[in-house]
Amino acid sequence: MTEVEIIRAFEAGLVSGDSFHHADHVHLAFAYLSTFPVFTALERFSSALKRFAAANGKPRLYNETVTCAYFFLINERIARTKHSNWEEFSASNTDLFVWRNGALFHYYRATTLQSDLAKNVFILPDKYLESETSP
């Protein structure tokens, strides 16, 4: 499927909740970023994820901080690597596919990402705070 077809299928609700995992989120973000300007892509991506979570009876699974942080990390990687296709991008960014203790945990404390505040609003990375407050 092309990036546009991936987006259309997701927005049309044709993707099963049981078969949509972290790697699929990364691919979907890549598709949006490859198709739309960054802020349009983010709005459509986050709105589609919220609808998807609600349609699957799990609206509390959506996390604004995780969504935005991964989204902008993927955007940065696209710009740095200049890979214009999914195969090249995914092959050179394998760390983005690790969910547990993955890329975001370099920037955020686990308690922050799990907080209600992080689910509702984007929180800036806070991992740097640990190094500043350590003796």
C-alpha cells in the first residue's frame, strides 16, 4: 500500500484494533509526514488515533505526549536521514520500533509518560531534570 492508502484505510476505520501495534503507529506517522506539512500531519494523525482508540473502546489509551514526541522524533529522523521511502527509513531507524524502554525513555521518565497530564497535554521532555538534580 502507498502512504496515502495507509492513511485512507486508517481514517476510514478499516484497520483492526487487534492488529495495530507500535510499529504500525510509527509507519502511520511516517505516512502522514510523507504526505502533509508537519502541523497538518500532526493534527490528522492525532485526531485519527483518538477516533481509533474510541472506536476500539479504549479512549484512555491515547497519550498526547507519546503521540507528539514520537511524531516529532520521526519527523526529525526523516529530515536527518533524507530517506523518502518507508523501507529505507525503517531499516535505518530500528530504535523507533522498540516500545518498552524505547526511544522516548531517553527523554522522559516513565512516570511522566504514564501520567494523566501526559495523556491529555504534550509535556516537554523531563529526563534532563534528573541529571540536573543529581549530586
